[in-house]
Amino acid sequence: MVCRKVRRVQYEPHLVVSKVLNSDLLRTLVHVVYSAKLLVSAGQIAREVSRLLGREYSASYVSVHLRRLDGVW
């Protein structure tokens, strides 16, 4: 059996916040999710982000970034 080394990354809060604030996509994702009154799907978030940024984003693309943000917090 091959033992794989697991990479454990620790995130500094100020670096995470600066990364989110410097990215239009991440900032908009956080805004849409935070301002939603109910649970929203990745498809609904993608439509809203596309509308706000004027560029098409797929649900899978949005989902990848949401999972990354979810792992950070």
C-alpha cells in the first residue's frame, strides 16, 4: 500500500480576506451568498453572479469556488 503525504495548509485570516476583496468573482460570490435570505443552489448563484458581473459563469465553476471558500473558513 502506498502512503500518500497529506498536505495540510493553514490559512491566515487577513490573507484570505485580502484574496476575496481583490477578486471581483469571489467578492460577488460572498455578497450573493451572504445576502440570500434562503438557501441557494450553485445554479442560482451563477445566474446572479453572471447578471452582476456581466459575464457568463457556469454552476460548476461557481461550485468549485464555493467549495474552496468553504474549505477556507
